[in-house]
Amino acid sequence: YTLGCKVNQYETQILIQQFSAYGYDIVDSSDAADVYVINSCTVTASGDKKTRQIIHRMKRTSPGAVIALTGCFPQAFPEEAEKLEEVDILVGAGEKKKVLEYVNRFLKEGKRIVEITPHTKEERFEAMHADSFLERTRAFVKIQDGCEHYCSYCIIPYARGRVRSMPLQAAVEQAKGLAAEGYREIVINGIEISSWGWEWKDGSCLRQLLAA
């Protein structure tokens, strides 16, 4: 179940691919399941409320299911997230690609897992690659994460951390691969895509990426 922005939706698609490749059957989030994964949003108070509601609903549907919560809510408010007793696995926004690993570990050991690493200045772009999409002609590439504007009304820099950019050549290679698979349109996304390349301080800019 995904709440929030296009970046969250993209990252959930990658999680779906990982679980499917490992052998899990993917079902609708409203169906009974052995494992539920919630990719949360915390931009608004209603997002936090919706996350809690979804957790309660899933637990009612399948009382014995494993529930993993990842995304911006546990990253921005780890203490609040840890109070959610129904959640078996808590994973921060920067470690989503390890959700499958943590779920498998929990199924084996049965011990609650909390893996929420605070954002740091040294943090690098987390490479995650989706190679299949629901749409047949349009593909997505995440090129950037984080924001450094620290607007007084916005939690995003605390939830997503500082600006981290996908290296230009890696973005080009992803685009080539998707084009080779037949996709005719590539949509780039990120938390604040106009800041792509800022952290390198070498003049890199979004226009350069698009041209490449």
C-alpha cells in the first residue's frame, strides 16, 4: 500500500519487483495476506492518520500477518512509529531496498526489526532500478532524492534528507535500457528534481541531465 508522492509510488514498484522475483505472490492491499508492506507519507497530518488506519485495517483482515512500515513517517517520527505495536518491521526512508531482507529475517526469527538510520551529510543516492511498469509505453526513473530548502511549513528535508543525485552516466544507462525494452516515454522524478547535481558543486544542472 502506497501513500504520497510519485517517488513513493516508484519505490513501491521496485519493492513489488523484488518480492515477486523472490517468489512472493503479490495481492491487492485490501485482500488477506501473509505480509503487508506500507510505504508511508508524512507531508500532512492526514497522511499519518491514514497510515495508522491502514495498519489497523490490515491487522483486522489478517490478524497473523507480518506488517512492515517504511517511508517518510518512520523516518521523520521514529519514536511515534515505534509506538505502533501492530508493526513488526520499521524501515526508514533511506533503506527501502532492504525491506525484503528484513521481512525474510522476521519470518525466520520472529523478532521485531527497527532499522531507521538518521540522514547525514555524507549520505549518497540510493540506487533503485525499476525495469517494468503497469504502463506499456511510459517508464519512470528516479534521479534525485532529498531537499535543502527547509521551508518552515514542510517536513520533507527531515523525512528525505539532503539533496542526493543519481550520477549522470547511471541515469543515461537506465534510460538506454528502458528504451531498449520498448518504452517510448521516460518520466523523471525525485523529491525536488530541479536540484539535481547541486551537491557536486561542479555546475551540474537538470538541463545537462536531460540533454544527456
